[in-house]
Amino acid sequence: MTSRYYTSADTLLINLDQAIRTLFGQPVTTGRARPAAGVTPAHDLPLAEQQEAARLMRVNHTGEVCAQALYQGQALTARLETVRDRMERAASEENDHLAWCEARLKALDSRPSILNPLFYAGAFAIGALAGKAGDRWSLGFVAETEYQVIQHLDSHLQRLPAGDQESRAVLEQMKEDEAQHATSAVVAGGARLPLPVRLLMKGASKIMTETTYWM
């Protein structure tokens, strides 16, 4: 099967479609069952606990929006076809996380962050720059991103109200998937990022988490 050639206009429209689906539509998922499907719903969470769970899941939802943008940006500038395919497959799996987080937000009578379009644009630009730096650095960026996401998920698992087992099931499955993505990126040849870059990534993540918790 021959690969289709995409013009610049094709690529622009494809990325625009991905952005619209991520931010406002129904992104294409892998079809996996929701991790919370077999968990008994918690209908009687105290209001304060429900609001706290919703804020945490809003942060996680925005994190998945950023993950989509990062992967799409990296796929756009990846030099090797195998790396581009890897980014696109990872983005598809991250769509599952996006859908699961959004479903939990609705169940908790909440909504996604109003800042999502801003964070999507920023993450897409960062992903494109990482891809431009070369595939080894791009894969290393994926691995470091996933390591930081795992730390972030561990923190949220500790902060989630004990009664919200549905959100907990979602975050635990997300954590398992992120670990697999990190390992895959390292095995594929990802380089360890310099300390200043890792610290800069942590700083950007902190801005995202602290703003979307409230907005």
C-alpha cells in the first residue's frame, strides 16, 4: 500500500479537525471500555467532595487536551515515519483518557476548563518544536512528559475523595497507560532531556494545574 501525499493545505485541515474534535467534539477513541464501567456509582458524595473530585478531573481533562496537542505537534514535525506513526497511535490512546475524564466531569455535574483552547495551542507549538529538534529528543520529550504525568496522577489519587471510586479507576488506568507510553518512547530511542528543560516542563505543568483547578 502506498502512502498518501498530503499537501500543506491537507495537513492544516487535518490538524484543525483534530483540534476541533479535541476541544469541542467527540475525538475518535480506541473503543476500550471505561475503567469505571464496573464500579458502583457514588450517588451520595458530600457536595464538598464532589466539587473537589470535579476540580481534580478537570485538571486531568486539560492534561489530556495538552497531550493530544503535544502528540499532534510532534507528529507534524517528526522526521521518521515510524516515529510519526508512534505519535499518532499514542494520541489515539490518549483520546480514551480524554473521553473518560469528560464523562466523569459530566457525572460530577461539572465542565471542562475554559482555558483548554489556550493550553491546546501552547502544547501544540511545544510539540512541534520538540519534533523539529529531532526524533531522539522528541521521543525523550514524550518519556519525560509521561513521567511527570505519572507523578501528577499519583498526587491526584491521594487527593481524591475515598468515595469516588469511579474517578479512581479512571486515573489508575491512565497511569498504567502513561507508563507504557514512557517505556515505549525510551525503547524507541528517546534521549534523556537536560535538567533545565525538565524543570521548565514542571513549571509549565504547575501553571496549567493551578489555573484549571479553578477555571
